[in-house]
Amino acid sequence: MTPPVISTNKKTAPRRKQGAATGLVIFSTFLLIICIVGLFQLSMVMGGSRQVRNAVDAGVLNISKRIIEVKVPASPQYKDVADSTGNIGISNINRIWGKAYLVNANAESMKADGQAGSNTETAAEAAFGHAKNLNDMLFNKVSDENVLNMYFQQLAHQRQASMVKADKVERSQADTISIAMIDRGLESNLSYTAGQLPDRITAQGTTFGNKSYLKGYVPMQANNHQFAFTSFRQGEMPHLIDDTYFENNNAAKPVGGAYTPLPNAFKRHGEVDSVSGKLTAVACAAANPQRTYTLAIPYSFVTIQVGNTAKWHVDQKKIKETTYGFKPEEQKGIKDYPLPSGGKLYGNASLGNEYSAATTLLEVIEALPGDHNQAFKKLLQRIKEIDPDFNQERLNKLLQSAAFNKEEAPSASGEAQPRKYFIYPVYSSADNTDPTIKIGSDKQNLPSWLNPDNPPEGLDKTVIQENKQKDKPNYCWGYVVGGKSSSVKHWTEVYGDVLWQPGTGFGQHLGELRFARVTDIYFADEPDSGP
Amino acid sequence: MPIRKRRRVRAQTLIEAIAGFAVIIPLALMALDLTVLVTTSQSNEQWAELAARSAASQANAQNARLTAESCLAKAKTSNIVQSVALEGVDYDLGKGQVTIKTKMLVNMPVPFPFLSQVECHARAIQPIVATPAPL
């Protein structure tokens, strides 16, 4: 069998020598053009992507900057910590909680000291409730998607992604949490000083520079309520933050406490529809109002009251009580009092001598010896709730500056009335942040916000007892008519009780320091054997 | 006669190649110019962005301008990027925004007639973040 013959001399068509280079050139040119166009498009998309990123960054930064403009009107109880327009925003929300915290800290301390009155708990609960209402109202506005989008688009709409032919950057719908509480455990924008809080209450603070600040997003206990402040780092402006940091602290991760504190960071997604497709970007930014406040109850006051009582005793039995003023005076307290041994007692006393050299309130307070600093400590702690920088030295100067008018104001009963002095702040700033502590006794000259008739909610308790002095500076004498002897044994004991009646501050009154001066006047039915 | 024919073919290929290069080379050079133009334009936008961000962290217009200028002074110039300059600053506290305009002078690596130098303009807007919350 003959194998098939395969022809090996099959002739191919002769290659055309003409135009071979032209084809190559055309192909190369075409390839080059494709490469150029491709690279150009890629470069434009990359540039456009960067433009979108920058626009979203700017938009989110605009939220962080402008979120301070979102406000709610302050309730009357918190007008004193509102801004100059009477509103509460993210910048001063910590002031609200600061006041509520102080009120509740005062209430807890009053309970522990056994000085809580029937209105103490009511005031503390009201302070917390009103603060929570304001917080919740503001939280709803601050976390409202429409509000966040408005601020985002306010800037993002002005930004173009010209490289991808998009004239504005829009927000995009993204199923993510758009608020966060970052910088947990770091400083808030509320500073405080040592000794500002009542005994037994310890704040969670952190130091920055030479100041102490309440920690942000760390619940603090007072009167069985937990208070959490919003962190705002000192010396920082609104700035972009890392997405991971945002997510690690987003609002889904609870801070703790009975309410959700306001957020301090925001996140947005932005997008553009370009010819080359949809370009998206995401950015997160931290807000910072760059305004620091002090822990305080701006519209509050304390009072000092000084009153004098003479207690008349015969044979250790109190038979009469009178009041006396601040000028030396003679009182004929006992007249025609029948003595068991026969005869009638006439008893007199020289009173008010303890104030003979006193011209100022401080001198009146220190008219009798005693550890007045113990009493001043209570007063000072409360004044620090108005002005954290106030101290003992300034208190002494203030009391020394208060001239004491010894003239009696006419009273309906004709009896000497106790004198009351108000220690209160005045402010020159519209947001009540620069207290100047004043003292005055004239109700007419008090600030219009001050309600002098608001009592402190607590019960009074003796803080110190002034040293008892016998027969000085007040003294007595007596005589008997118709008895065996015309003389009668007599002596005086002069002392004072210093009482402290605390208030929570929710009703303005933070407490009253009362100096109750007493002159006990004794007569005994026996002949006077003394000098 | 065959030699002449071979020569003619070679010459034709050479002419075709030259004609091809005459198209490809200008295209390649234009592509180079285009690449430089796109790159520098994007770089100019980034400088405008940086300048706007630094200006936004200043509390007044004067400082904003100074900061933006000092920011742009950091831009490295070369034979291609001749200069990056501040064209305008609009520090608007009312709107709470600062707008920065920059101008970059770019020398084309392959100068063409009427296209030896290009001005790139960029504009960036940022919110002014230096102002504290009102009282």
C-alpha cells in the first residue's frame, strides 16, 4: 500500500513588502493612543477620587464645626448655665450636667450628715430630671440625620469633583452609625477645683496643664444618679479622626449611666455620580467648642445670719427670753418676780457689749472666741460652688469689707431682729462665667435673679459652739425688794452656737451660717457673796 | 535590475518608518506633556487643599493668609513646576469658611508652539475651625 503523499511544497502567498511598516506604525499609534487615553482616564478617576475624599473631609469637618449651632432653649431652672441667647448646645451641655451634679452631690452630703429636709430629695430629683430632659432633646437634634446632612451638604455642595465631571458631592445613604463618643476618660470642658465638692463626694477628674477637669464619658455617682460628661480635649479644634477610632467608640458602645451623653464625633459618607461610575468616600471628625467652663451653680447664694438672745433664769429656771441688738444696751428683764424666800426680784443686764468694738461683719462674727474656721469651711465649700477660685483669704476680706450697721431697723414687734447678709455673685459676661463675689444685707440692692426668700432645703445643725464666758462681756445685776436681803446672787454666761443649714442650690440658696449668740442671765435666791 | 528593486523596497520601508515616527513621536511627546499637566494640576489641588486646611485653623484673615503662604512655600519647585503661589484668600467669618485659590506655573517638558508654559488654578474651601463657640 502506498502511503499518502504529503505535499511539502505548498506555496504560500508572497508577503507584500510594501506597507508592512505602515501597518506596524498604525498599530503602534493606535496602541499608544489607547494607552494614553487609558492612563488619562485612570489619572482623572484617581484625581476625582481625591477630590471626592477632600470634599467629604471638608463636609464632615463642617459638621464638627457647626454642630455647636444646634441648640435647645434652656428651662428656667438652668437659665444661669445657658449661653448668652438662653440656649443650651453641645458647648455648654457639660455646664448643665455640672450644676445637676453639684445639686445632687449636695443632697447626698446632706443626707449623710443627717441634714436632709423634706425638700432635699425633691430638689435633687428635679435637678436631674430637668437636666436629662434638656440632654435628651439636644441629643435628638444633634444626632438627627437631617441636621447632619444639612451641615455636610452646606460645604460638600460647594466642592466639585471636576476631574470626574461632577459639580457637587452628595451625601450617600449608608447603614452605619454616624455619631460617636470618642476620647472616653479624657478631659471634658468643665474644670473644677479641690474643695469644690462637698465631703464624701469624689469626682472623676483628670489634669491638663495646671487645671483639673471632670473626665468625659466616665459615669460619676452622686445621690444614686450617674452623671457622664462629654469629652472635649483642651487645646484642640474640630479635626478629622481615624475611622477605626470612630468605630471603636461609636454610639452603639455604651458609656453607662441613665442617659446617653452627647456625642463628640461625627461620620458621613459622600459620593458623586461620574461618567466613570460612582465614587464614594467616608470621613470622621471630632467636634470641639474650644470653650471651657467651670463647675458651678452661677445663680446661687449663701447667707450669714447673726442674732442675739438673752435668756433670763431665776434659780436655774428660765423665765423669760428676749432679744438684743448690736449696741450695748441695758435691759430690765425681770420685774416684780416673787422669790421663794420672800421679796420681789428686779433683774437687769447689760447686753450687746460683745459688739462694742465691732465695725465689720467679720468683727461681729469673731466677737466671741471659738474655732470659726470650722464654720467657715462649710460656707467656703458652698461659695466655691459659685466661684471655684474663692478661698479663705478672700472670704475673710469679704467679711471684713462688709460694714456692720449697728443701728436697729425698726421691726413690728419692737424686738431686735437678727441680721442677715447675702453672699452672691455678680457677672459682667453674658453667659455668667466671671463671678465676682459680693456681700450685702440690703434686699433692695441684690441682683434681680436672686430670690432672697428661697430657704435652704436642709436642716440646721450646730457646727461649733463658741467658748462660754462668764460675766463678760455681758453682765447682770439685781436687787430684791421686801426680802431678807436686798442682794441676790447673779451671773451671766455668754456663748454662741454656730449652726449650718445646707441647701442644694437648686432653689438658689446654698446654705445659711447662723451665729446664735446667747447670754444666759442667772439669778439665784441667795445673798450675793461675790465681789 | 534586482538590486534597484531591493533598494526601492528598503527605501519605502524607511520612508514608512519615518512617517510613522513622525506621528508616534509627537503623540508620545504630547502624552508626556499631558501626563505632566495632569500630575501638576492634581498636585496644585492638593497644595490648595493643604493651604486651605492650615488657613482654616487660624483665627483671623491676616494669619490665615500668612499660614497659607507659608504652607505653599513648602512646595518644591523644579524645572517643570516653576512656582506655586497664593492667588487669593477669602476668609469669611460670616459664612465660617475660608476659600484659598492657588496658581501653579508649569513649564511643559516638551514645549510646543504657544504651549510652553501653563497656569494651573485650584480652589479649595474649608470650614474655619479656629473660632470658639459663641458665648
